Amino acid sequence: MKSKSEFVCNECGNITSKWFGKCPACGTWNSIEEQVIVSNNEPAFSKGTITKRTHAESLSKKIDSISYDDSERIKTGMNEFDRVLGGGIVEGSVTLLSGEPGVGKSTLLLQVCGLLGDSCKLLYVTGEESPSQIKLRAKRLGVNSENILIYSETDVDEIISEADIVSPSVLVIDSIQTLTDDNSSTAPGSVTQVRNAATKLIRLAKSGGMSVIIVGHVNKDGGIAGPKILEHMVDTVLYFDGEKQYSYRTLRAVKNRFGSTNEIGMFEMDSEGLCEVDNPSEYLLSQRHINASGSCTFCVMEGTRPILAEIQALVTKTTYPVPKRSATGFDYNRLSLLSAVLEKRLGINLSASDIFLNIVGGLRVDEPSSDLAACLAIVSSFRDIVIEDKLIAIGEIGLAGECRAVGNVEQRVREAVRLGFTKIVIPMKNYERSKSKIEQLKGKAEIIPVRSLFDCLKLFGNNNG
Ligand code: TYD
Ligand code: MG
């Protein structure tokens, strides 16, 4: 037996042969840690152990001859959770649920266990809370089933032997950062520990057929604390997100070997735990302040779902030499770009104004289809004109001030009609492309196609700054 060392970065997993104060790959300071590799001089595949096979003995299979069973998914009954996973928990899969501390990961999983408890056996391993703390929480959440076993342990080998005895359908590990592996001497939560523990759990899932859900805390910059490497090892990575000030939470798949990564699930945290939000648009628009300037409604696609939300702008005279731009839930650079377009193409002088832009309800938007609504909200606040509350604006704004087509316009228009919007502004290109389908909706709402931002502002009377 011979041991040697390698140096692993806690942030990006980069391996170097000597220690650095700053990771040469990702540039993080003080993130490199020594890891001892134990190897017994023999190569992993020594030539002697592999016997030569003939062509007829080939072990690879033709893709069309491989059997599969798509029904092997455990439906939790929590629709938002199932949807994000692509239809339920796949048997024998490993899922990583990540999120900031306190966002509600343990609550979510305990509730999932509560729902699954009717039909299958579950083992909930906790390294953070005592069984009585879990019980207290379960009581509050109304979770009570004899099929849910709680085990307080941090040693990964102990956990695996317990899982072997109990053989649950789903094993929950809360959280990976608390696990320890006897074979490595580093502290819990370090790269080595996390990687070794995860490898063992993945092996358990693949051999024993049980599904494993691992909780992983993320650090401030959104990386899954230390062990970014975990993402490559597991089948599915879910990210549970929400602004601390709001009760609204989103669950999205960052990686999914068994489904799409576009879907998002929405929840609201209240005193009885997380409630599913079946109708996010209604929820997000429920607190609208009608008849105030600087507010406009828009529609984004989250996966296959159109979601309506409100965008608010506040434009005020600046007291700084350089005007302030601030965006919450909206891309900051996009805001700068849109204000530049408004200045240059429409002659609206924003250079002496601070602009604050906010997507209401804690939603984060990274789709350009909200551009038009953002511009309208800014102009509305700047000129103090109220935009009708039954108007919705959909469209991307180009650098020339043109209004560009967006995807899934029909679905968006339908959702707007469903929620009672009567004036729907859409890009002219979209209107021309799907004229026949959109005209069917004409009786219910007025569809207003626009070619440019200039066209759109004409709707509100004057158009010069
Ligand atoms: P928790 O699930 O412990 O977060 P995590 O496991 O991601 O660290 O959630 C903790 C927060 O959720 C806590 O700040 C209180 C809040 N909460 C409620 O508002 N209602 C509830 O019913 C529960 C159980 C928690
Ligand atoms: Mg927790």
C-alpha cells in the first residue's frame, strides 16, 4: 500500500499536485484542501484478470433490444414536486435537493414523506436535528405515519447498514454536509468527506433499488457548498429557492436525467408548512395596487406554464452624480440596456433619474419577453401615467426600439384572457404568424399588435419625452 496526496478545490473540484492559496482554476482564495489517496500498487485492471472474449461473447447490447419500464416512478402526490422530477421519483435514482439554509428543504421532504407514508416505507436520516425536533415539526405539518422511520446518525457506514436492514423505498439524507466517512480524516462537509459519502450512497441506490434524496446546503454564491462535484454524480439536481422576505418558493430542476429541466414547482410557506400554488399567476397578481403609475403586467413561460406577474418601476430625480439603477428579480444589465433604448430611440431623458425596477412576489425573470412591460412601467412612472390594470404587454425590445417576436405567444395570450385581461399588447410579428388562432380570442380581449416601442407608447397618447 502506498499513499500520496492531491489537492482539491472545495469550490470547483479542480485537482492540483501542490497546494495553492488561490485556486488556479476558479480563482477562489483558501479553498484548497489536501486529500490522501490510498492505492495498492496494482493497476485497477491488471491485464491478467481480463480474459479475452470472442466476438460472440461481446457484452454490449443493441439499443433496441434493451428493455425498460417507464412506470417505475414513485408518485408522491405532491403535484408540483412530481412535475419538477418529470413525473415522480424514479426507483433507484439519486436526487440532490439544494438550497440556502432555512429555505424549507427539510420541511419539503418531511411533507413528501408524509404523503408517501401511505404507500411505502421511508427512512429519514437526520444529522442536523434530533428525532424529537423532527417529531415536533412533523406534528405541526400533520405528518404521522408508521411507515416513516427517523434515524439520527452521521456516520455513512452506519446509515448504509441501517438502510440495508430497513430497506426503505426512499431514503432521505438531511444533509450531506453533516455526514462523516471513517476512511477520510478531514472534517465533515469537506470535499473528501462529501464525495466519499455520496459515492457510497449512490452505490447503495444503484444496487439496492432504493431512491435516495440528499439534501445539500448552498453557500451565498449559489454553488452547492463545497461539493460542486456532487452535481456530476447524482441523477437529478433540484434547487429550492426563495427570497427570505417572501413566503413564495420555487423548486426547479437544474439537472435531470429522467425528465426536462424546464419545469418549475411553486410553493408558499405558511404556518402549516409548504402549500402548493396551483395557480401562480393569480397568486402573484393578488396584491396588485390598482391605479398606481409605474406598474405593468407581463407573462413569462416557466417550462410549459405561462405565468403572469407584475413589474413595478419607480423613476425619481437623482441626488447622485451618476444616476442609480436597481433591479430586483430582473437582470441589471438588461435594465441599463432598456433605459438606453428609451433615451436614444424615444428621446426620454432618464440620465437625471434613478430607476428602481422590481418583479413583484419574488419571481426572478430571465426571459426577454418582459422587456416591453419593463419599458412601459418605466415610462409610466416617469410621466406619472397610470397603465390600465387590464392591460398586459408581451414582447422583447431590440436595440433599435423594435418589438421582437417571442415564443409561445398563444399560450401566453390564453392565460391572460383566462385571468380576465382585456387589452393584450403583443409583437406584430407574432400576430402575423398566428393570426388565425389569435383572432379566435378576439371576442374576449382586444389584441393590440405593435411593431415598436414607439408604436406602443402611442397607445398612451403623447410620445415625446
Ligand atoms: P427548514 O425546512 O428547516 O429549512 P432547511 O432545511 O432548508 O434549512 O425550514 C425552516 C424555515 O421554514 C424556518 O425559518 C421556518 C419556516 N417554516 C414555516 O414557516 N412554517 C412551517 O410550518 C415550518 C415547518 C417551517
Ligand atoms: Mg434542514
